[in-house]
Amino acid sequence: MAFLDILVYPDKRLRQRAEPVTVFDAELEKLVQDMAETMYAAPGIGLAAIQVNVLKRVVVMDLSEEKNDLKVFINPEITPLEGTQEFEEGCLSVPGVFASVERVERVRINAMDVKGNPFELETDGLLSVCIQHEVDHLNGKVFVDYLSRMKQDRVRKKLLKEQKESASQAA
């Protein structure tokens, strides 16, 4: 297993659209393991492959307190079912930034596991929010896109400044 580098907003690679997974093999299993290890170490509750610069429709997440309930979604598709809810969201690609985002309350998820077996799940609450957030990543969208233009600019400038300071300290 290996820790993967997480892309940080406003990196343009976060705007790429991930491609469907067509081969379910040991390489995919290794990617899922590496993504999970990276997510746990960050620490986070969800990670999309696009965030580690892999253009595949792969999501890992674990919402458990004990970090022992890894969920894997390959080629996830979401069908909105009902309602709306507002949650305070954060993101491993937008470190230190949290904002309230409105999302669909109840969704149906159609996906495959790491072996290519299809499954369907209906969910609400945090799992619903998290899967919508991660699928947004697979489609080239970041949660700050839901914020006002002024807030987006503030976040972008803050993170660029932090990146510049970090790079100068490393030199």
C-alpha cells in the first residue's frame, strides 16, 4: 500500500471528468487499498480517484467512528429521490475550508464493488451527502462550486497563498 498525493484546489486536474472502470483486476484493488489508506491518513471520510489524479470512476468512504466500514463505489450513478438537506461540508482537496451546501436528501446509488458486482443502495443523511460530494468530484466539480463567487475567490486565494508559503518553507 502507498499514500497518494491529494490534489489541492484550485488545481485544474480536479476539473477533469473521470472515465468508467472497465477492468476489474489486481491493479484496481491496489488503487482502492491505496485510496483507503490515503483517506484514513488524511484523515477524511471520503475520497474520489480524481482527487489523487487517477481518472477512474472510483470512490472510497468510511463514515464509521472506528474507521472499520470501508465502502467502495465503482462507476457510481446517483438518482435523486426526494427532499433537500443542508450539511456543513469539508474536503480533503480544500483543506481547512468548511461551508454549508444544499443537496438532495434521499438518493439511490447504483454502483459496482471492486470485483465488478453491481449493487444498489437507497440512502439519506451523511451517506447521501458524502456520495453526492464524491460523485461531483468524478464529474469535475468541487464543493466550493456551490458557494457564491465571492466565497470561491476567497477560498482560492487563501489556498494559493498557503501553497506558496508551504513551497517557500520547503525550499
